[in-house]
Amino acid sequence: MLRILISILLILASPVVADTKVPKSQMEIQLGFAPLVKQATPAVVNIYAKRIVQARQSPFQNDPFFRGMFRDFGEVRPQVQNSLGSGVILSEDGYVVSNYHVVGDAAEIRVVLNDRREFDAKVVLADEESDLAILSLDGARDMPFLDLRDSDGVEVGELALAIGNPFGVGQTVSSGIVSGLARSGTATGNGRGYFLQTDAPINPGNSGGALIDVNGRLIGVNTSILTRSGGSNGIGFAIPSNLVAQFVAQARQGHDRFLRPWAGMNGQPVDADIAASLGLDRPGGILISGLHPVSPFLQAGFAPGDVITAVDGQPVNTPAEMIFRMSVVGLGQEVPVTRFRDGENKEFGVRLIAAPDTPKRDTRVLNKKTALPGLEVSNINPAILAEYGLPLGSTGVMVEKPGPYGARVGLQSGDILHVINGKTVETTKDVEKALSGRVQRLAFDVQRGLQRLVIRFRL
């Protein structure tokens, strides 16, 4: 009895290490991860999705020589495309997180639990840029679910388990460690991602599955890998749980797309040369090169030439990291942002807002009485800038959809119209007027990305 009491006192007196669990007996060492797996796997599901895609049926598609020459030859027909992935239940009422590339644009979704129960599901919120989607299970109640851990507390070297359905073989568990933090842009190539890196094997079918810590809490959603062979080479990426929490919150608020805070700025990472020129003792932070007139950072006192070194107390070194930090705080909140200017750091509060949809975009679809029926155009405002990734200083009218005739003459979604037949266009009303009536020839002065183009054609 005395020995037991002494053991209890020693345990209470020992320092507590947050979020870390170590085996306390020979039995726990022999069991390994078995108790943890039993606890977590019921909340990880298999997802079967069907989507309808338009595919071109070419008689030369199986010919290695002619299929390249006749790529656009043949009839376009709808086809059913199946996808397989994983998901994680996050609440008793059946909210499930998965990847956008697994369930995005799906016409039919079936979710299968570890105990073989099956549910129909629908996407309630999806975002291709973040590669996340939130599903709702029809008729679900008292579901097993995983708790979310604060992913800012995750450290390199922590043990982690990846749970999913790789290659469709059934639910599988693999172990490893967290091998990197703050991986931005590496996994998707779009410069907007922010990931935890792990060497726990992740293979096709694991997408949307759980990355958990040794306490069974979700720290990330597995999304992609770096590989040369198609299989796992020990570098996998997971979307941090803090961002997942914001997706669930917005889904419960009724949003069908993810609303991320808008910075309204251009910036670049601070390298060694820039750091030396500004008097910084080391590279790091984001140098502001431009601010929109209604940017919340401009309103808070920031200016071009300032360096943003931290958001919400966390260091940021790329625009992707800054947007991530803003996103996990959430819209409507005020976040502390650290600014470096004239040799000193100072903290400012920045109100996080969505990109304003003002002035009105006044979207118009041209009718059959115009030269280009079906052309859809909108006035450019901050919301349009954010949705289409346009240059910060863009103004005028943007093509949302070129329509059948606009596409035929070379217009594309995202093109900015400046001049039509020698007349400057500043609003969608100007575009509609310029293309109305009997028009024999058309000349468009168009900005596409950073290029200026002139498109001429005869009707």
C-alpha cells in the first residue's frame, strides 16, 4: 500500500508535458497503438463519390500516333466518373470533413463507416483552393467523432497516425512522425496552401483521412504527397485542424462556400538582401508592395514598404502563411499584426473582413440582339479581385463567362475589357451598349493576367 502511495505522489510531482503520452507499463508497450486505433477508427469513413463529366469520344483515343493530332476530334458525351477517398466525422450529428478533390462537384456521395453502416451525404460547404469540403450525413445521430486539437501546438517529432482507405483495400492505419511545419504551397502548387508534413505513409485513397496524435485527436486532414512513383515516398501533407475548425463553423452558419479574410495587399517574402537593406537582423516576414484603397491593413496604419513579421503572435514568412493565420482567426475578429518599420516592431489590430462586394458588380448576360450572345460580364470590385485572383489595381469590366460566341473569338474567363471598337468601357452597361445593334467588325483591347492583347475579328 505504501509503495502504491509513493508511486502516486511521484506521478503527481512529476512535470506534465502537454499533449504527450508515453507507455507506463510493459503491457502498454506490447499493445503499441492498438488502444488508440480502436478509439479513433470508428470516426474515419470511406467515401464513394460519382460525378458527371463531359468527355470527348474520339475514334483515335487509343492510337498512340493519331490521338495527339486529333485531340479535339469526336463527340462530347457525359460520362460517370467514380472517386474513392476518406473522411473524418467531427460531430455527433454527422458533419464530415474530406478533401474537395474527393467530393467536389459530386452528383452522388455514399459514406461507409467502419462498422459497415452506410449513409447518403451531401456537400454543405466546399472550397477548391483549400481542398476542403464539409459533408452532412442524412439521418445521422449519435455518431462517433474525433476531437480537434489546436494544430498550433503540434511540434516536429511528434508521433502521428494516418488513417484512411489507401488503394481501396479497406481502412488502414500507418504510423510516423510530424516531420515539418508551415509547408506553404508545396502540396498543391497554388501558393495558397499551408500544411503539416508527415512521413506516415499516405497513398491514393487516403485523401480526406485523419492524421491524429497519440491522444486520438485530429491534428490534420491528409490531402496529398510528393512522389515520383505514385506511391508514398515518406513526404505527405495534411491540412491543419485549426483551418478545419473554421470550415465546420462556417458550415454550421449556413455558408456554402468558404469566406476567407481579405488582405487587399501585394507582398513578397523578405530574403537576405531585402532584410539587409531594411535593417532586419535576419530574413523573415512579408514586405508590403501595394495596398488596395479599402484594404483593412491600410485602415489599420500599414503602408507599402512595411514588413509584416507576425499575425496573431505567430511568425509569417510567406503570403500563404499570412492568409492561413487570418483564416483560422475568422471573419469579424480583430487580429494583432506585428509591423516592422524604421528599425522597430509595433503591433496593430486589424479587423478581418471579407472582400467587399461594392461597388455593385452589376453582372449582365448579353442577349441575342447583341454581337456576342451569352457573354457574361461584371464590374470589377474587391470581391471580383479576390475570386479571380486579378492584379490588385485592376479596374473596369471583367469577363465572367465568354459564352459560345465569345469563346470562339478568343475571349476567356478572367479577361478584363478596356476598349471595344476604340471606345473605353468602364461598366457592364458600356459593354452592352458597345455590342448592341448591327456590328460588322469588333476590336477588343483586353488585359489577360499581366499581358495586354488586341483581339480583332469580323462578324
